[in-house]
Amino acid sequence: MQVSFLQTIVSLFAGVTVIILLTVRWKLHPFFALLIACFITGLGVQLPFEEILKLIKNGFGDILSKLTLIIVLGTTIGVLLEKNGATQVMANYILKLVGVKRSPLALAITGFVVGLPIFCDSGYIVLNGINHSLIRRTGYAVAQMSISLASGLYAVHCLIPPHPGASAAAGTIGVDFGKLILFGIIIAIPAMLVGHYWALYAGKEKQTNTINVKEAEKKEEDIKGPGTAVAFLPVIIPILLMAMKSIAGTEKESQNIFSKIITIAGDPAIALAVGVIIAILITKNRRRVLPGHLSSAVEKAGAILVIIGAGAAFGAVLSATNIGAHFSEVLNLRSLGIWFPFLLAAVLKTAQGSSTVAIITASSIVLPLLPVLGLESDNAKILTVLSMGAGSMMVSHTNDAYFWVISKFSNIDIRTMLRVHSLASVWMGITTMLVIYILSLFIL
């Protein structure tokens, strides 16, 4: 059965439009929106109903077999560090290191470090008390401090596993998690700094802070966290293990016993499990609080996994349409190269608001196009995932849940949010993509 390029494009456009309309206008959960899009796109290219159903099941199962442990364990680390006070300990240490006079930068760095295992919205809420206490002590504007913190959290959320978007894209495209984390951390630093400096520049106008700062400080003091050194361990150890595995290499015939140990310990699931064990050990009153914390983590991870699975199902349907072959015959996508994943993710993010859904959907579309784009090498695939992460940063505006978390918890008016946060997300995305492009000139 031969399907024309026009019919394939119209079907793809219809599927993506349905995702955006259902999630934005009718507030339908992305899981159902993605499943509906599978059938709309599949039927549009004349795939049999039974074939579509089979593709959905296979796509769902394949991605979950790769990511379930990683997402659940990564989410567990984040929840435990949030509940046991380790995030506050890390934040206070970074503040002392950088200095109160440079509080906005300290908050950006804090967001960057704390955000490695914790989702950006949860991280912002957890660190909100520290943010407000510093606003009163330093005299910086609310927007300067809050958007600096938000930028640090946002940079790592969009680029680095175990965050769901980057993890799903890595599983779909097929990249090494350790290398992706190393590249992602390096590339996320300029993004964080750009967001921070834009906040300092654009957030100068002071607005009335009506939040009860004393209450925020009281809540901060109520949580007695672990010691400074051990507070960082659940974050640092998994990253080091995965990085060591990537550096050691995986060619079995050349491995000695030490390399084999590193290869096993550096597997993302094992490395994150080590982080979970450390996070459990530094949690006080474990017998009483641990069951509730672990249940919360699993429930949170489950909600993410169903979206990732549905995104992979959509990708499986797209692959069956031979979209890559159609594009290669009609368009010269190779000229766009690494910019195409970025632009696609940026359009999806701006349209429907979720960075995670934007990356998952974009990776499903990009996977069959990798040969056409000239992005088939291992390094190219890593940069492809990161370019989609850069695109998923922009533009964060009123359809983004994170936008409202920042606005409501820091009492920032919408006009200021659009001027400071939304534009910060644009500069962060563009800066990240420029760094990726420059890097691609040397390693591709």
C-alpha cells in the first residue's frame, strides 16, 4: 500500500494538532491525547486498526522495559531528598559558599544541583522558603531571586536524566545515559547562567512581596536535614557511577575485573538504586516515614511512565508510516541537521506547555528521520536529545504548569512573569542550542 507524502504529512499534522487541542483546550491527560493521536495518524495513513493496536502495545512495552526502573528510582531519590531535608541542607551550603551578596547566583546554582534528581516544580516549592527569606535579607527584587532559582531548576529538568523528557528521548533515540548526563551538565551551565543574568537585568522592578516570609522561614527551620556531606551523596554518587561507566567503555573483551564492576555499578538502574539506598540511610525516623515516602514516589513515577509509554506508542505508529523515506524524497532535511529537533520541540512546547510531552512527541517524530538528518552516529544522537531538550525550554508561558508554580508561590504578577520568566526561557533555549551547534562542529 503506497501512501503519498501529502497524506502522511496531513496525518502527522492531524495527530499533533489533536495532542495540542486535547491537552490545552480540553485539559485531557496527555496519556489519552497521545493514544487518540496514534489512531488518528495511523488510520490517516491507512494502517489497519489491528496493526495500530499492535504498534501501540509494542511501542509502550519497549520503552517501559528500558525506562521503568530509571524513572521510578530517580523519582524516589527526589522525593526522599525533598522529605528528609537534604535539599535545604544543600541550598544552605551553596548559599554560604557563594555568599549572601550574590544570593541570586546562589539560588541559581542551588536550583541546578537540587534539580538534578528533583522535578523543577517540586524543587521550586521545596526551596521556596529559602528564596523568600533571602529576599527579605538581601533587598533583591522578588523576580530577580525567584527567576534565578527557577532557571537553575529548569535547565537541568529539560536536559538531563533521570528527568522524564530527557530519559524518554534517550530511550527512544538510543543513547548512553552516562554520556548524556555528562554532556547535559556541561551544556546546562550556560543555560542556567543566561537565565540568571536575564533575571537580574529584567527583574529589577520591585513589587510588593505579600508572602508571609516569617512563616516560610519557620517551615524551613522545622525540617532537620542530614549533614552537609551526606546530603549531596544521593545526587553525586549515581552521576559519578554512570560517568565512570561511560569513561571506562563497554568492550567486554578488553575489560579487567575493575572495569566489569564499574560497568555493572554504572548501569543507570544500579547507580540510581545506590542513590536510593543512600537517601534512605540519611532519612530520620525511617521506620515511620519511609512507607509513605516510597508510596508517594511510585505514584508520581507511575503518572510519568504512562505518558512516556503513550509517547513511545505514537512513535511506533509514526515509524510504521515510513515518514523518514517520505521526507528524504521531498525535502532536504539534512541542511537543517541538528536544528530540526530543536525547532520541532520548541513549536510543541510553545503550543501545549509541557516540556516532557514536547520532548517525547518530538523524539517519536525525529527517530525515523535520523538518517535523513545525518544524525545516526552515537555523538549525533546525544546532541539530538539535547537539542530537543533545548527546544523544550521555550517558550514557557501561561500554558505551562511551571509558569504558574513560580507565579503563585512567589506572588509574581503575570506581566512580570511574561517579561522575566518567559523571555528567560527563550534566551536559555537559544543559548543551549547555540552551544550544541558549536559542539556539533567539533564532534560530528
